[in-house]
Amino acid sequence: MPPTYYKNGSFSIVEVPSQKSKVESQTETSKTEEKVNNNSAAVNTAVPETPKIETPKIETPRAETGGEAKVSAFSLASIRKKKELEQSTKSYVKPTSVFPTEEFTETEMLVQWNKYAERLGQKGLKIMESILLINDPVLSGTNITYELPNEGSKLEFESQMNALLGHLRGHLHNHDITIEVIVNEKLEIKRSFNDQDKYNRLHEINPNIELLRSTFGLDLPG
């Protein structure tokens, strides 16, 4: 057939690849894709992952509402409060009992003085009764001055003075009362000690003296 037959017809002279060539081409393409994938995996493996850096959270302290503010044990405020507490403790003074200090007259004092002396006499303390009646006490404010003729009577008086003070302070309602004893040898004694007074004093010292007197039939001189 002439060559024009193929040119004018629906046929053309084109080399048709064989089936073997197609298979080889597909194999080469698969190998190329596999190589690219392996290279990508190698790149991914070689590059390390960048670690994530977490930013620390800063908490803002919340202000407490209501009640007293809490103070740290090591803060200046707590030290100041501790010092104030110690100072207030030191300055605290236990209140003392309040005793009456009512006013009274010299006459009222003399009445209670004589009542006490009389009570001592009723108890058999005749010498002390006589000492209290030797002279009249003198009042100046709340101080009582009492004069006695000698040191012996002064010592006897002072042995009973606290009890006398308790009587006067209680009945006159004044705990500021004090007694001052003065020895005055020139004192005019309002009442002197007789034999009965001396005997009473001895009887106070030793009650057995009465047994001695009755046993021997002793009488006191008149």
C-alpha cells in the first residue's frame, strides 16, 4: 500500500508503547514516590520538637474583708502589737479594796475609846483598862495623840494598840485613824494604880495567883 493511505485515513503511524514499557514506567514512579516519602520521614525524624515553655501564673493576693486583718507573726505590725500587750500588762495595777474614811468628832472618838476600855475591864484586863483611862486622848484630824507617864505603861499600851485601832476604825468608819503614844513623866495621872490594879495585872500574867491567895488566906490591903 502506498504511504498516502495511512496519512489520509484514520490511521496514523504512531509508535504504541509496549505493555512492558508501561510496567517499567509505573515501577519507576513508585520507587520515586517511596524515595520522596523516605526522605520526608528522615527530615521529620532529624528535626527535634521544640519544647513548650509555660509561663508561671502570678496570683494576686485577695484582700480580706470583715474582721481584723491577719498579721504575720514576723511582720512589724505583729511585733508592735506584742509590745503593746506587754506594756499594758505591766501597767495594770490590781485595784485595792476601798475602805471607808468618814469624818468623826473628838467626842465620838472618846465615847468609843471609853467603851473599849470598859470592855477590857469586863474581860478581866484591869491594868489595860486603867492605862486607857489614865488620860484623855487628843484628836488632830485622824491622828490620836495619847500621853502616858512612863515607858512601862507605853509598852503595855502598845501591846494592845492594834486591837484598839481596829475597834476605833470599825466603829468610827474611818481607816485612816492612827495613834501616837508620847511619854510625859510630868503628866498628871487622872487615875493611879492601886493595889487592886496591881493584883489584877499579876492575875493576868498568872491566873494561879488566885489559888495562892485563897490557899493562904491573903487579902489585898484596902
